[in-house]
Amino acid sequence: MNNKRFAIASLIFILVLCSTGVCQTTAKTTSLQATDDEQVLGRKVTLHETKNVQPWILFRDALNSARVPGGIVLMPECSHVAAAKNYSFAVSTLKLRDALEAVTSLDDQSNWVLQNGTINIVPKSGEPELLKVKLAHFQLSKPGTSVSLASGELFRTPEVTQALEHLQLKNNGTHLIIGGGSWRQEDISLDLHDVTVQEALNAIATKHGYAVWSYSESHCNGKNEYSIDWVTR
């Protein structure tokens, strides 16, 4: 009897909420998000014929061509030698979704994920521990902060430096690659709460507009190293 009363009370509560428009608002928000995702994945990309390149470079070029912010997570094996393959893509009719699916079919180690307008290429085995580190607060407000400077500040936060020490990871460099187009002044300002390192990197890329980061982590010959590269256009 109590279970029946609880079920009826719950149903009444849901009906009251829907009558106030909450249900419609939630459905509308979900619908808008789905529409935004489809617009991102429907963007046209231009991938010229490329030879002897690793799949992650094709991922990066696809995101750059579509002008979509995102990131790529690389976990290279010490003994891995990339096989030389030839890749060619249609240059005018390819949608971003199709490009990502095509490259994923070549690289059986990675998946692509779309979230909040950014696309991440991640290992099927899961993201490295450093990218999962949670930050209570991360703020950038200094004028003229570029994406590389922003990620430098991110990796100097107490949470990340503590994780680096725990994981015994050493920085092997941060590089900024400016793609085609004219250079422009960057002012990356952020005020983030309760985010992971990966989410913060995505926020930096999104704030830029269409930057793409790549995080590489290796454990070879007794060395544990990571590096961050940025490509902007």
C-alpha cells in the first residue's frame, strides 16, 4: 500500500512539474543541444591527399579544416613504429562526422567524442590519469594570454603539480604551431569550477575559437614524459 501511495505521489509531482513548463524546457534544451551537435558534425572539411602520416595528424587536420576546437590524446608505445600508409579523401563533399569515422576506421586504438562543441580523440583504453585530475577552481584573466601560456598556467596549478609528482611525469615541452591564416592577438580568459584537466584544455581551445591541443604521454626507457602541442589557425 505504501509503495502504491508513493508511486501515485511521484506521478502527481511529475505532472505538476510538467504543468509549470519544466518538462518542456528540458526537452527543448536537449533538442537544441542535439541540433548544435549535428551542425558541428555537418561542417564540411577539406582533407587533401596525404601520404605516410599517422592517423592523429588526419584527425587534427579534419578539426582544423572544420574550424572546430578540440583535443587529441596520444599514448604511444615504446616499440610502436607507425606503418606507412597512403590516405586520400574527397576534398569538397566530406562532412566532419564522415571524416572522423573514416580516420577512426584506420586507427583501431582511438574513438572520437563530441561534448559541448569540442571534439576529443581519445584512446579506447581510456584517458591517462593526469587528464582526469580535478581542479576546484581555474582562472585566467591576464591580457594577452595565448593558448600555450594558458595550458602552462593550467599545468602549474597545485592539483596538477601534485599529480605530476605522484605520477613521476616530466614535461617534455609545450609547442605552439600556427597554421594557415594570419596571426592574431589572443586573450584567453576563463573562470572554471570543478573541472578536469581535459575539460580545462577544451575550455581553452573553445575560448580561442578553433584551437586543437594534443597531449602525448610516454613511458619508455625508464622515462615518464608528457608534452602539449597546440595548433591554431
